[in-house]
Amino acid sequence: MPQHKVPAHYQALKQRYPEVLAAVEALGAATRAHGPLDETTTHLVQLAAAAAVGSEGAVHSHARRARAAGATAEEIRHAVLLLVSTIGFPRFAAAMSWVDEELVD
């Protein structure tokens, strides 16, 4: 999987609103650490939520993070495939295309 930098837009937001972005990052870390789910599973859950709401950037981010945490490409794709009957084919297909962009070797 290719290495990815933090997206330029996110970096710009972080420069413009450092306190807000620090709080957002801290909230994410706190929620992931709070429960019994491991890091890989938490990113797969967040990936599914991102796919459900059609957030391309978050799908990219959580696919990368899940992979970095140890999820296989098959597990990441399965997390999105499971959504097809819930979120509908068009949204599923879009999310899978975003995942595939991250999983290119």
C-alpha cells in the first residue's frame, strides 16, 4: 500500500484552527480507547459509518488507518460489502471505489 500524507486540506484546517483540531483528534483517541474494541475493529466501524454517510475523506482515512492497524484488504472490503443492503448499492459502490483507491498496491 502506498504511503499517504495527511491531506493538505486537513493540514490547512489544523493550522487555521489548532485548538479545535486538537480537540477533535483527542475526542477520536478517547472514544477509541474507551471500550473493549481493538484498534483495527474501531477503524472498521468508523469506516462503515463514513461509508454510510458518504464521507469520501473519512472512508479514505479509516481505510488507511484500519490497514495500518493490521486489517487485511479483504477485511476492509468486507466491512464495506456488509453495508450494501443497508445503505444501498450506489453509496456502497462509491465507498468501495474510495477503499480501492487506498488499497492499491
